[in-house]
Amino acid sequence: MSAPAAPSNVRAPRWVAVLATLTVLSALVLGLAACGQAAAPAASARDAAGEPIDEPVASAGGNQGKGQLDGDSGGTPLADLAERKIVKTGELTLQVPSVSAAVGELRAVALQLDGYVSDSRTGGEHDPATVTLRIPAERFDEALSRLRGMAGEVRVEATKDEDVTSSIVDLEARIRNLQASEEQYRVLLGRAQKIDDILAVQSRLDEVRGQIEQLSAQLKQLNGLATLSTITVTLLPASTPVEDAAQGWDPSSTLGNAVAALVSAGQALADVGIWLLIVGLPILLVLAVVAWLALRFRPLARRLAGSPRPTPPADH
């Protein structure tokens, strides 16, 4: 007998069909993703109206250009560092041979460094003097070096640097906002019809104008302090050996010490007198009574001691 022939319509297992379907779907998803990535740059180069937008050209080094602009302060651009507003102040105390000559030298130094003397308080030749110099900020260190080289001795020196950049930026922003409000109030003032509305808008306009002037004055002051540094110099006259010896002697202190010693001695004597009065007087009275009694009964004692004793009778 011959074997039966296999049927021609044998079906494949179900999992083969499922696998084929998943493969086709995966290929479609990958194709759509690739098309989207290819079209993204072209779409980003146009705005909503379909017009092309100029984009910055990326450097070959990626973030290398940013690293070249950044300084060592954690990403702060060097250009910003150069535009920082720093208020520099200094204080010096100099002991000089001649106060008047030193004041003249300070004025000359200020003029040579394109500055000026903003305040000066001087007295006699042997009195201290205080001179305040305003020197351009970029020549601050040079001014300190010149002052250290003056005839005399530097007794005290102190400097301070204060960054006011943020304060200046804040003041400028507030002034701009107030100026914009001022313009709006001016427009409202031109449109106002009623007297009450005109007065209200004018009052608010005057208030805003006052704030602008106040902030502008503060901004001008900060810019001035940052542009011109301030150095306050105190001049002390040099002391002589006689003055040094006289400084160690204080007559009032000596007189006070002498009076204190006298008071202490008087207090000690008073304490002794009190002790004698309270304790010594009763003791002296007792001793006096004892002495009086001894003197009173001394003759009687002598008589008793000198009288003959009676002799006993003789025996018969």
C-alpha cells in the first residue's frame, strides 16, 4: 500500500504569524523616527510664519568657546569682571616730623595722581591733622605706595574693597521702571478731564518724579565712589624725648595716689583708736582698780608681816 499524500493547504503555526506582524510594525516605527529626525533641523530653521531664522553657528569645539570666555570664577565672563564696580577705601596713620609739610605733600600727591583733597582738618604744628584724598580707582595702589614713601612712620594702615555692581544694576532697573511709569502718568494727565482726576494723576506723577531723583542721586553717588577711591590720612607729629618723658608723668594721678594713701593712713589710725576705746579702756580700768587696791592694802600687809608673834608660856 502506498502512504497517503499530505494535504496541500497545511497552515503554519499561529506564533509565526504574530512574529511576522511585530517585525513589520517595528520596521515602520523605525522608519518614521528616522524621517522625523531628518526633518527636525529643517523645521527648526523656520518660524511659525515659514520664514527662515538665522541661527548661531556652533563652534567645532562645542563648549570650548564658552570656556574661553569664562574666567576662573566659576563661569563669570571676563568682560563682566572688567565692568565690575568696586569701591576702594583706605585709612593711613602717619607719624611725621612736620605736620604742615606733610599736608602740603599730600596735596601735591593728589594733584599728581589726577585727584584732589576733598576734606582737610589741620591745627597747629604740634597738633594732629586729617586729610581726605580722592584718587582715581585705577591709581589706588600707586597712591598707597606714594604715601608709604613719605617722611615719617606708618603707624596704621587699612584698606577695603566693596563690590557695588549689583546695587548699581538694581538702581538702574528701578529708575527705568519709574521712568516708564512717569510716561504713562503723563499720558493719563493729558487725557484727564475732571479736576479730581488731574490732581490725583499730578500727585502720583510728582511722587514718581521724586523717587526718580532720589534713586538717581544714589546712583550718581555710587558711581562716583567707584570711580574715585577715598583715602583718609591722619598725620601725627613726631614726639621728642622730653615729650616722651613727660607723657609718663601724670601729676593728677600722683596727687590722687597721695590723697588715697593719706586717707588710708587716717583710716588705720581711726581703727586703732576705736579698738583702744572699745577694748583697751575697760582693760585699763580693771588694771587701775587692781593697782589701787594693791597700793591701798600694802601698809596693812606690811604691819601684819612685821608684828611679833606671841611666845607660848613656859612649862613649870
